[in-house]
Amino acid sequence: MRKKFRIGLVGGTALMVGAALAVSAVPAAAGAQTPHYYLALGDSLSQGYQPNSNGIGVDTDQGYVDDVYSSELANDSSLQVEKLGCPGETTKTFMDGGICPIYGSQLRAASRFLRLHGADTSFVTIDIGANNVDNCVSGLAVNLPCINKGVNQIKKQLPVILSTLEAADPGVPIYGMNYYDPFLAAYLDGSSGQQLAALSLDLAQEVNTTLDTIYGDYNVPVADVADAFGTYDNTFTNGDTIGGNPVPDDVYNICALTYMCAPSPVGPNIHANPTGYQTIANAFLAIPIAPAL
């Protein structure tokens, strides 16, 4: 039987993950409580991907999925998390495969999981679409045709992904998210960088509006990660400084919550740091509807 949860912060704040957590679905032992499942889908963010001290990206147990799982485990001690996300995944590879050599298409793997465990799957989270456009920015240059192609892919392919997941387990609660804008960090690179940062905000808004609209069409609640990161807040109201120089609040946040402003070899890296991942988790946990996490 599917167990329903209400999204909300535990004790006002989401619990921090202090130790490695189980990340695969394990059959319950004879006589044991029937497990419930949290299915986590998406790209590198769903795997807690971060650069190590040598700048090499690795999956971790400090991602937003781990933080959400830690919080929801307090509500259901039988909850298990199944991570199927793949670093580098786009909407196209999510459907067709090519990124995850273990199981090929993430969509097919997720559908199989839902058909097998649907009655006991409590909820699904998904983040997908960032890699459709992230590679369209190189240095201080933006490839606009690449951006347009990536957005059009999201418009065509995300609906297929959502409808396929819903068909595999009708009624399963699915939660999506929009994205922060890592390229705001370019603001620190002088006038050309500030022009790129301003342009990146427009592009981020286009991508996030596309995601919000599609998720809305499928009645999928959206964790507003863009708002949680203050992505569109380019004011100087908080008096934030970097290197002694005043910076807009959104630039300060992207430096504080990701590795974009970290020194080499760790940065620049678009991925969230543990504090950033907790911020993403809080955006999921704050969705004010039920049934929910």
C-alpha cells in the first residue's frame, strides 16, 4: 500500500545528513515491515555530484536526495531510497539511454521499478533539463541556437517522460524542480562577465518557465530552487561582498551554494556544495500540498 506524506520541514528545518544512507531498494526480510520507496530520478544533482579536492566529480551521499530522504525517514522508518539519476543526463538521454551504462535508458529503468514497486512507492523526485542547455555556455560566450535547441527538446521530451512515469504507476506523487543559474558567477569577471551574467538570467528564466509550465500541465508540484537560491535577486540589499567588492545578492548566493567560485582545481564547477544541496532539499520539503513527501 502506498504511504502518503505531507511535505514540510522537520522541526522547522530539514535534517542534515551526517552519515552514508542506503541508496538501493532491498527486499524486506520475512516478517519485516513492508518497505516503502523513494524513487529519485534526474541528472548529476540527484546523485549529489560534487568535485573532490582534485577537482574530479564524484557521486556523494550529501545531495538533495539524501537530505530529503533523511527528513522523510523520520516519518516512515521503512522508507528506502532508489537513486537512478545519471550525471550528464539530458531529457533525450533520459528517454533513449547512452549515459547510464548499467541500465541504459533511465526512463525504462524507472518505469520497470514503478511497475514492480508501484503500490509501495511513496513518491518520486525528478530534476532534468539543465544539461540540455548548460553546454551552450563556454567561457564568456553563449551559443543561442544551442539554447533554443535545448529548450525545444525539453518542451518535446519532458511531457513524454512524465506521461510514461504516470502510466507506469498511475497516481504516484511526482515532484519536479527548476534550477539555479551557475553562470551568475561570471559577474566577477569584469564587464564582459557581467554582461554574460545578465544574459544568463534571461536564459535561466526561459528554461525555468518552460519547466514550470510543463510540470504544471501534468499537475506535478515544483520545488522552486531558483527562488531558494535567490536566482533573480540582482539587488545589493544584503550588503554582500566578495573580495571586498559589493556584489548582487544572486551572485553572492551562487558563490556560497555552489563550487562556481571555488579556487582551482575544485572550481569553477556548476554543482551545488552540501549547503546548496540542503537548500534544494528544503525547496522540495517546503511544497505545501498533500499528499506529499
